Amino acid sequence: MIARIGEHNQLPDDLDPGYANAIRAFLAARPGFCGGYHLVEPETGHALSLTLWQDAGSLAAAETAMAERSGPADGRISRHSNPRVRIAQVAAVF
């Protein structure tokens, strides 16, 4: 299992909760999706997106689908916040 960690310095001020929920549903429907968390510090707008994937191929396919705008995820959050993204091997689940 691998994790994709996206760190956003500032989310858009006008982020629509319906839009965020549509992205979550879009990701959850991708083959190989194992779970995810979106963490937000309301005072600062700083956010962390953590998604877990069965393997690198599943993550790559999901990223391709996002880039092709195959669904509601059109990239407006990433364009606004320019997240720092890291990929990590999941060493343990507890």
C-alpha cells in the first residue's frame, strides 16, 4: 500500500463543500482506493490530504483520471494552493 500526501498552504476561501465532497466521491470510486483523510486547520486554511492506494498503478490511474477531468475534479484546489505532494510506502496499519 502507498500513501499520497498533499500539503496545501492555503485552501481557496470560497471552497464549496459540495465540490470537495464530489472530489472525495470521485477518488473513492477509483479502483485500488483504500481510504483517505482531508485535514484542515480552520484558523490558517492549511490543509493536508492523505489518500491510501493499493499500489502505485492505482494511484497513477487515479491521477490520470483527475488530470483528464474525468468527473467533478477539475483541479481548482490544486491550482489555487499549489500543494507539495509526497508519495510514501505504508509501513504499517494499526
